[in-house]
Amino acid sequence: MATSAGAHNSRAQAGDRAWLAIEGMTCASCATRIEKRLNRLEGVSASVSYASERAAVSYDPDQVSLAQLIGAVEAAGYHASVPQEALSDGDPARAWLLRLTLAAALSVPLAALAWVGALQFSGWRWLSLALATPVVAFCGWPFHRAALLNARHLNATMDTLVSVGTLAAWSWSVVVLLSGIHEGVYFDAAGLITALILLGRYLEARAKRRAGEAIRRLLEMGAKQARVLRDGEELLIPAEQLQVGDLFVVSPGEKIATDGTVQQGTSAVDASMLTGESVPVEVIPGDQVAGATINSWGRLVVRATRVGADTSLAQIARLVSDAQAGKAQAQRLADRVSSVFVPAVILISLLTLGGWLLSGAGAAASFTAAVAVIVIACPCALGLATPTALMVGTGRGAQLGIVIRGPEALERTRRVTTVVLDKTGTVTEGRMAVNAVLSEPPGEGAELLRLAAVAESASEHPIARAIAAHGRAQFGSLPVVEGFSNQAGLGVQAVVEGHEVLVGRPAFLEQWSVSLPAELATQLERLEAQGSTVVAVACDGEARGLISVADQIKPSSREAIRELKSLGLTPVLMTGDNERAARAVAADLGIERVLAGVLPDQKAAEVARLQAAGAVVAMVGDGVNDAPALAKADLGLALGTGTDVAIEASDLTLVSGDLRAAADAIRLARGTLATIRGNLFWAFAYNVAAIPLAVAGVLDPIIAAGTMSFSSVFVVTNSLRLRRFRSGRAEAAVDGHGGATGSARVFT
């Protein structure tokens, strides 16, 4: 199995990333052909999606240029353009509708002439020729054009089958009409086959557009204008003109124009379109907010920190687009089958024609069976099975604040048995606060806190930040620390006003030959048993006291653990805290298994040990020190309130920071994968069952065309069911249990 680490490494080494919009694809075989052509180029790895009509290309700019990529697509007989040229509001279904309308208008009287004897006046066959010709020639031109382009390159696609089938029926009928032989004509079959396949393509195009609606709506959510502050005045400008560093005003009810940091004002921000959270999050000066979210009630002044393609909204859209371009392992098998399927079908059709003729059947019956084989065998549904489900599933995920990187993540989700949860910032708020200061001798707590706060002020660890913040709140500004050194996961050493200060675990103090007095050791055990994290403080070689800090469990974490268990997963709490503190938190959450005292550089090793024991591990984390474990895990889930490094190392990103989104993500991923597998099963089953019936002469070509079109529409419609996926968080909010969890900070 390819681990997620491998997947991430391949992404990192891919070089430049480009999107190409592809025009002219009419079936999944076209996408396969373009993909092969691009992948023949040196230093290129491409994936082409028929459903989204786009190609995701990773390439080495030292070996190939963007112009060469476009040229390769053009050489294959299609048109390619960069996204800026191609992201239009056009609806491809309209082009199909025009041809479908004309085909239907001409095919109805055509069928009436063929099927109603009373209408068959002298010369009715000539009228049928007049009606059928524009249907086959003009309305069916996209199929004939694609077939010709592919024939030039000695390729055959699903369009080849449609073109050969309809032209064969029309040509046979013309020969019969001109020669005067006593055989049936199939103008009605040629016309109705074209009309029915056009109907299928039209419905397919409409359904494909609906499948991509979620990501389009997400992109359209951004603010169109911004009120920027210039020389103390508010100027209304287009949002895309904002620059990093600009100050802009957001009034109550307005959308925040771009990502930024609140400079003035307090309010609550509705980030539901990005995070899936229904409860607005309170923001104050210093908090970060994301563009496209809505300011609920207060006036805010925000400084822009990210604009354009760097915003949270744009990054989510890019990640979702990347995911939609991917292919599940089963789809790759389907692509390989499709590449040899069309030539095989043409051969089967010829054998069917010859077999019927040799059996003594008439030319008409033989021809009918051969055309039915060609028409019904079009495996369009195979090409739509994965991309449509991915488009709908990832789009729905984006609406709920869940970003799925691709089908590989879906496939790993199905096998996960164990979920490892980083404690700080994942199941807890991640904001430590001092709750007790004990000194020895008693009465020197203030001085103990001041020394510890100065020493910790140079550290970025959450416990250090909590102690430093508590010190500043008590004493105001703190003096500059000297001689600072940090031992990751254990403690810090610093010189404060000429005193050597140690702050950290008792084991850290022992490295400096400092031991805790019996009274402090007893107090340490008591505080740890209550679930607090306790650090010891020493000054000039003597233990002086203890500082206890605690992190509050997120309101949603207990419910999230219950949901993960209901999915058959075993939760494991992993933390650098001591055993007693970790077990107190785990007991409160309902977690039985705990990995305590794990240093940052040991997290990936702990994940590897679980994997070696037979577990398929999902890791949920949010920090830089979680990134190796996220990459090592079979499935990495990063909280969007975490760091960019953690997010980049993950397979799924939970934008909201609410742990319940992990259960939603796994349910959605499993549901999407199940839909893909169901689509592929029915697509394969349809062709396996239909071709023998056509060979046996059971299926008329017109019925074959209808059922072939129906199979494609069925696959897309089945995928659209994923739009009804419900988040447990939304249901909890409706029931009155939802809380303001997470943060408006996204991908920062």
C-alpha cells in the first residue's frame, strides 16, 4: 500500500502545477487519450477528468513548457487553454440542447412514418431520407468529428461506436432506397439513435454541471467590493484590487473581503460557508478572519494578510479541484478496459454480422443485430463513475469545511481501524492557562512566577506561552531573557537578572542535578491526578516551586469521540503530558487507550508502532510537530486552525477545527468511495449483460441507444445523491447541542 507519506513526497517533487481546460472531449476515452499523450512528455504527470473537462498537470519546467503541454493536447485533436481563459460561465448543456431539439423535431415524424402504416404514402422513404440526413449529419456531427479525429491517430473511442452505428444504419438505408432491393430501411433507427444519445449527453452535461455546483458556489461566495481605508477615508474598490497590508472596513452583515487580522472592533463572524459550523465565532483585535465569511453585528477594521490566490477560499477551491482530478484505483482499471473495449466491440459487431448471415438469417436481421452491438456497448458510464462521484463528494465536503485531497485518501479511509488524536489543540482548546502557583518556601509565589515567565517568554511552546502571558498580566512588561536554551518536550534554561532559571519537567531538572523536595513532589502528584500539566521551577540550583497549567477540552470533543466509536474506530489519545494527566483527560473523553509522555519527535514512531501491530491508522493533529505523524499515518487529518505544515502533510483538512468534522469526513469519504464502487459495478454489469443480448438479436438498436444513454444518466444521478450528505455538526446545532467551536483562522 502506498502510504500518505509517499503521496506527499510525490506532490512535493512534482515541480510546477498547471491546470488545463480541455474542449472537444465527448467521452471518457477522449480523456484517457489526452492523458496518455501528456504523460508521454518528459517530466510530466497528468490526470484528465472527463467530468470536469480539465487536466491537472505536474511538470518539470526545465524539461517542458506550458506551451508544449497545450501543444500536446492540440496535437491529439482537442483544444486546451489555461484556466484564466477557460473559467467561464458557459453551460455546455446548451450546445447539446440545440442539436437535441432539432433531432427530436425531425425524428418524431421520422418514427411515425416508419411505425404507422397508414402514414406510409408513396415515396415516404424519400421523405424519411430527407428527415434523417440532417439528424445524422448535423445533429450527430460531434460524434462523427470525434471519430474522424481519433481515426487520424489510429484510435477508436466511444464516439467511434456512435458514429459507426448511425452512419451504418443511414448508409444501409440509402443503398436499399437507391438500389430498389426489397429490404427494410433504418432511417428511423439512425435518427432516433442520434436523438437518444444526444438526450443522454444533454442530461449528462446538466448533471455534470450540478455535480460541480458546490465548488462554483464556493468560488462565487467571495466579496465583490471592499471599503478600504485611505488617508482616513473609506473608498469603495473591487475586492480583487486589495493589497496585502491594506486596512478595510467591514460593516455588520457584510462579507469580509479577504483574509486578514482584526485591528479594531469586536464582532461574531459567520464562517459556515468555509467551516460548516452554524454558530458564529467571536473575534476581537488580533484574531484572524477569512475572506467570504460574514460579519454578524459589529464594525470591524481588518488588515489584509492574504489576497487573490493565497486566500483561504482560493486554497480550498484549489485543493478540491486537485482532488476532483484524481482517479481511484478502480477507475484506472476501468480506463484500461475502455482503451481496448471499443476495438473489441467493433470486432464483436463484425462477428455478429457474419454469424447471423452464416446462420441463414436475412441481411436486415443480421445488420440490426450488428448495429445494436455497436450502439449499446458504448461504455460512457465507466468514464463517469469516478469523476462525478468525486466532484459531488468533494464539493459537498467543501461546503461542510472538509477538504479531501483525492481518491487515494478515500480508499485509505475505508480501511482505517484506529484514530490517533493529538491532545493539545485537537481535543482541547489548545490555550493553556495557569491555574495554580505553589512555591517552596510558601509566600514566594509571585517572584517564582515572575522568574518563570521571563524564562518562558522566549519559548513558543503552548505551556510556555501560557506562563509568560500570566506573568505579563500580573507584572506588566517582562525583562529581556538572557542565555536562553530549549530542550524540546522537556523544558527551558535561561539567565534572568543574573539568576540561572530552569523551568520544565522534573526529569529536566534532574538532568541539572536538581531534585524536588518531598512536599513539592506530593503536590505535583495531586495536581497531575486532577488532569493539570505541572512544570517545576528551579533557581540557582534549587527547586523553588511548581506552576500548574490546564487546557480546556473542546465542547465538541466528547461527542466526536462517540461518533468515531460508532464508525467502528478505536480512538487513541497521544500527548506529551504525563501519564496521570493524560489519563484524566482520556477518562473525561471516554478514550480507553492513551500514549502519554510522547515527545514531538516520537509521534511518527508511535504511529509506526501501531501500524506494525496491525492497525490501519488515521492521525488527527494541528501543529508543526504533528506533520511527521500525519505523513506517516495511513490517513492524515489536519485541523484547519493548525499550521500550514500540518495541513500540507495531511490527506483531509478539517477547516473548522471541530473534531466532530473528523467523523463527518470519514463518513463522507466512505460514502463517496461506496458511490464510486457502486457506479463502476453497475457500469460494468450493464455492458456485460447488454452485449450478449444485442448479439442474440434481443435488443433493437433504438432500445439499445436509449438504455446506453440511461446508464450514463444513472451513474451521474447516483453520484448526485451525495449532495444530501448531512453533517452531524449541523444536526447537533439544530438539536441545541452545537457550540462555538474552532476559530475563524483558516490556512494561516
